[in-house]
Amino acid sequence: MSRVSFNKPHLTGKELHYISEAHALGQLSGDGPFTKRCNAWLEQHTGCREALLTHSCTAALEMAAILADIQPGDEIIMPSYTFSSTANAFVLRGGVPVFIDIRPDTLNIDETKIEAAITSRTKAIVPVHYAGVSCEMDAIMAIADKHDLLVIEDAAQGVGSEYKGKPLGSIGHLGCLSFHETKNIIAGEGGALLINDARFIERAEVIREKGTNRSRFFRGEIDKYTWVDIGSSYLPGEIVAAFLWAQMEDAKGITDRRLAIWETYHSGLSGLEHDGALRLPFIPADCTHNAHMFYVLFADLDERTRAIEFLKRHEITAVFHYIPLHSAPAGVRFGRAPGDMSVTNDASDRLLRLPLYYDMSEADPRRVIETLVTFSRS
Ligand SMILES: *Cc1c(COP(=O)(O)O)cnc(C)c1O
């Protein structure tokens, strides 16, 4: 019996071809022809005003924190059930992450708890689209509008997903995407900043190019470039962009394959959900998703621990997810959680992610389902 790994990075087959083409074109540093193609693809597929490839979603979040002009003591409202980068990007500017609880159905930020957390120091709301399923963006945008706050979407997991027909990352003022090898469309390490509010475009280009106006220089708008603002090196090299281009060309095929595996899990495990053995993911009617993840929720921590062990004995790797940031050492030090966090704590104890990757065999998800059925009877 072969082992079912949790994840394996998928190759479309054209990656090395485009990498050698990038070399033949004579530019391996950033913002060459492949980066431009990837940016254009993102603009076409999301409808954002401008897309800027970055070396990670973490980099895009850091750019967003600079663009939001976060000052020491400014507060940023976000879920606690997320990756460290969501908070870290703002802490690097002296900001204070204010963690609030998630919804029990989608495990996304609970939009009904945002307003109570707003203070005179609040600058931005950062919705995280967990598992590539959208947050309640209409409600979040209305709150931001009412209190004059920025919305920065952490759409790291949401490439190819939509909310009411709008691609994730294109709804807030800024959106951040990831092409890390654990995501759907990959470049090893990679990301993008989507700019939906045009007033941020010029400064974003400067921040990404070490604080210089190099982008304007290359467009012939100025005759020399110089240091004009703070910034860093946030752009990827052309090798990464060439790899990513191969993936973008096949983005629909990748999403469709993942959705087929997701559906296999969903229908194969619905009997267990019906029996109350576990709970399956919930997709709101106005969301389409990208099958970034398939998770199940067990009754409690003890049962999840036993499930992980059981699957492991049957050569299947399944893994839990975030330690809530409000309870992590750095979260305690740099952030605060003003309200009840019981849904977050509960999900963190009970959630298990199942293997889901493009190159799984047809038999793999079936075996995972059968093993979970056997476990529930044990
Ligand atoms: C993966 C991920 C990130 C970080 O993405 P990188 O490209 O690895 O920097 C940030 N936020 C969330 C929610 C993620 O899933």
C-alpha cells in the first residue's frame, strides 16, 4: 500500500521550458517579460486596477501595511485563525493586531463582531478567505465605509475563488495572493499585490522597488530614477515568474482537478456527516471556491488526535492547522483579543485537513474516505 502524502507540488510540464526562455530573453532579474505576463493575467482574471507580482504573499501584506500608512499603535482588525504573516506584516510597522472570533460555518472572520472591536486607532480590516471560501465581503465593505477604514484581503488561499461573481482579492482596497507551493497555483515562493483603489498604484510601485521611482523611469516618464520613499525588494526574479506563467496558463485545469477531488471527498463523507461523526466544509450560496482545502471537524481534540494516528497507521498523512494567533507567544506580545474567542479555539482543536493535490490517483481520496469510515466505526 503506497503512502498518501498530504501535498505534492504539481508541475504542468511547461515550467522548465519557460525558465530557459526567460534566460534566452536575457533578463533574470525582476519585472521582465514573464512578470509582465503574470501581472496582465492577474489583471484580466481579477479585474483589479493593477497587479504587482511579489516574492510572497507575506511581501504583498507588508506592502499593504506600508500603503495603509500604519503607525505605531494603530490597530488592525483580523481573525486569529490565520497564518502569522497576516499579523506580522502590520506588527513590523508598529501596528497592533486586534483578533476577533470566526464564524462557526465558514471559519472566516465573524463580520458581526467587527464593529464592537473598532476604536479611534483602528486603521484597517483584514479578512482572510479561509480554504479559498470568501468572507462576507458586502458586510465588511459596508463597515469599512461607515468607519473610513481600509480593507486588505488576505486572499492567499483564494486564487480562482469568487464572492457574488467577484474574484477574491479584487473586492477590498488591496488584495494579497500567494503562489507558495502549498497553494493551488504555485511558483515555489511567490505572491501578488492586487491594487483595487487607484490612489495606491504609484506608491506601491515605489515601495516594491526599494523605495525608488524605477518603474516610472522604465516607462520613460522621468529621465533618471532615485530614492523617493521607504520600500524594500518585494519583486520576484524572472525564473519564478516564468515558472508561475506555466501554472497560470493551466489555472483552470488545476482548479477543475482539485474541485473534482473535493467533490469526491464531500459526497464520500456526507454519510459520516449525516451520522454526526464529523462536520464537512460549508460553502455559502453566493461563493464559488477553488478547492484549496478539504477539512473535516471532529467532535473534540481527543477524537481528532485519534483520527490523525489512525490515518497515519494506514499510511495517510492528514494535518491540523493554525494555532490561534491570539494564543501564540508573539500574538500575546504584539496583539490583543478583546472578545470571546471560543469558536476559534474550538475549530483549532477539531479541524483536520485531508490530502488534496492535483496528482492524487483516483484511488487515493477513496482510500482516505474508507479509512475515515472505518475509524468512525472503531
Ligand atoms: C500561505 C498564506 C500566507 C503566506 O503566503 P506566502 O506566499 O507563503 O508568504 C498568508 N496568509 C494566509 C492565510 C496563507 O494561507
